[in-house]
Amino acid sequence: MMDTENFSLNVNIGGIRMRNPVMTASGTFGYGSEYADFVDLNRLGAVVMKGVTSVPWPGNPMNRIMETPSGMLNAIGLQNVGVDGFISEKLPYLRQFDVPVIVNVCGKTVEEYLTVVEKLSSADGVAGVELNISCPNLDCGGMSFGVDATLAHQLVTEVKARTHLPLLVKLSPNVTDITVIARAIEDAGADALSAINTLLGMAINAETRKPELANITGGLSGPAIKPVALRLVWEVYKSVSIPIVGMGGIMNATDALEFFIAGASAVAIGTANFVNPKASLEVIEGLHAYLEKMNMKSINELVGSLDVDV
């Protein structure tokens, strides 16, 4: 559904201009081609690629996915073709579409992140970079970049100095105070934040007394985490001034609206893609209908409009 003269879904997320604020969440939409038979990519606000690393990663052993009440656990292990494979094999296909391509970037050291970002920065067809800072930092004993404000600040500072592309950073919810991390990342020069990544969880087979996932733990996503995601988006919105892409259990337009009201300037559809490949398009249509119903000229009017007065 296109904008009309009276109602606009146009947004600008950290310098990335989008026809609407609905993106796909990294890791749930492959490299875009996997969904092209179901979704007109040109109708999306942006397409976010699954995580890309400096060299191909094979991912974790099976079992890697498990359904849970109101959600799913995944421990894919960031399986991907590597940055060179992405640029040569995947990016040419995406260039035929009129949609911003944002590439999620992963690494185990600062140098690995920089290698990927530098190569993407010189590739035609990349609109922006989203840093996945939930990766284990091998230089710090496996601690995730995203759980330490100093580590996060250092990584974002170095990446920002090496790229002209708009830089989004994906926040981990597995921290004591997400606002401390968010402010450190903003101070380091990030253009926008993505909130949130998956919550750490696990499942156990009571009969065998073994973990259901080969990796033992995995990332919990889906409707089960939406209340947590909404709360964290709201807290981050009150703490920073850069745009937030809200995500975590969005299944329909009503879910998405809640994230805008909490403070998100855009949303990303993740687990819903596995259940309903057209979920992102349905959210776009629902947002437009809401603006018309509420007589709002722009989706931006809704951002951070939560009324907390009792």
C-alpha cells in the first residue's frame, strides 16, 4: 500500500531513507531471495541480511531450532557464506530491487568486524550496517561485546571510523541495564539502535534429561518476549536521542504499533516470517490503516507517544 497525500509512512533511520518503517529482522529472512516468491521486496522499508562474518561459518550442530510456548529457541550459530561470498553470490541478486539492504555483521574480534565492514563499505548496493554485538569476544575470554559498555563503545568507535555507511547496533537484552550500553553506543557514534536481540534460554527433554538443543542454550524469540522487548525499547527511548528499530515478538500491526508508541521509529519482523511469510506486508497495510483511522499525517507522530499519566 502506497503513501497518500494525507498519510505518510516514510522514515529516516540513521540516514537510511525508507518508504515505510517495516524491516525484516536479521536471521529470519535469509538473504532475501528465500522469501521473494512470497513477498515483494520492493514494498518493504528495508531488508536486513542474516549475519555475515569475515570467513564462512558452518554454524552449530543439530538440533538447532525448537518450538516453545509462544515462541522458538534457535542456536543456528550464525551459519553464513562469509563476506566475500555474500558480495559475490548474494548481493547481485538484491541490486535488482528498489529497497535498502542492511547487512548484519558478526565477529569474534574487533579485527573481524572491521574486515567485514570495510569490504561492505566498498560494495555497491549496501545501504547500511547492523552490528551484532551479542557475539563472543575471543580477546576477552568469550565475553559478549554487548554486555560490557566499554567493549561496546570501543567496537562501535572503531567501526564508525572505518565506514561511511549508516551504522545500526543491535542491543542484547541479556544485560543488567540496557540503557548503560545504549548510551555508550550512542556516544561512540552509532546512527541508530536495534532493540532487542533474542533472550538467552534453554529447553530440556524430561525423558532423556538432556538439552533439546545441541548447543544447550539458544536465543528465545517470538510473542513470548514481546513484553520484555517493549519495556526495553521504552527504557532505551528515554535514554538516547538516536532512532530505535524495535523488534521482539511482532506478529501483526497491533504489535508493531505498541513498539512505535514505546519509542521505536521503525520495526523489524522476525519470527513471524516463519509462521506467515507475508507478515511484514500485513503490518505495513495495518500501519497505514491506523494512520488513516487516527487522522495522523505521519507515522513519526506516534513515536514515543506513550501516556504514562495515571
